[in-house]
Amino acid sequence: MKLELKNEHRWDVAPYEAQRLQKELQSLVSEEDTTEPIRTIAGVELAHSRFSDTLIAAVSVLSFPDLTLIEEVSAEYQTTFPYIAGLLSFRECPAILKALEQLKTLPDLLVIDGPGVAHPHGFGVAS
């Protein structure tokens, strides 16, 4: 499935550029509830080590409200972004996007194991 991102940008940026992007994108986060019905939920998890540049993202799509497994995918990604506290989404998001693009089912809701607006800089991986 080809993802259509609202605010697409490069992920292979210098840390100072990542901080600028993080601040810019923070103002675009909407916390409004949707009125659209939720029929599918995707859970996203990422495995990595700060001692390795290989990340593995896994996505499971469940029907809602019965929570029957519909689909699951995983993707391995070799990151080039350094391990920097506060900027981990620049290491993690490309792997997550790679996994999401493998889905045949477009989920209505994503649940991501990571901070969103509760991030120290107000814009974590869930944002």
C-alpha cells in the first residue's frame, strides 16, 4: 500500500535539521477526535538497540471492536541517523513507514509504542 503522508520530508537529515523539523511539525499535530467510525486498529512496535543501526518494525492490524487479527507485517531497516535522545523518531519512523507500506489493509487508527505530544520536545514518534 502506498502511504500518502501529509507532511512528507527527508529522514536522513543532520541532527540540527531534525530539531528544526521536529519544532515545525509539532505545530501541525491535531488532537481533535474523529467522527469517522473505527473498524480497524493497527498496533506498531519497534525493536532496536543503541549499539546497532538495524531496526525491526512490526505492525498488527486488528478488526474493531472484536479485535480479530487481520494482518501482520514486519520490516527490517538499516538506519543512518545517530542514536540521539529526543530525536529517536528520526531513527524509527523510516522503519515504521517501511512496515506500514507492506500492509494490504489501511487501518483507521494507529497505536504506536512511543511518545507523541508527551515527548520532551512535544513531538515524538506517535505524533
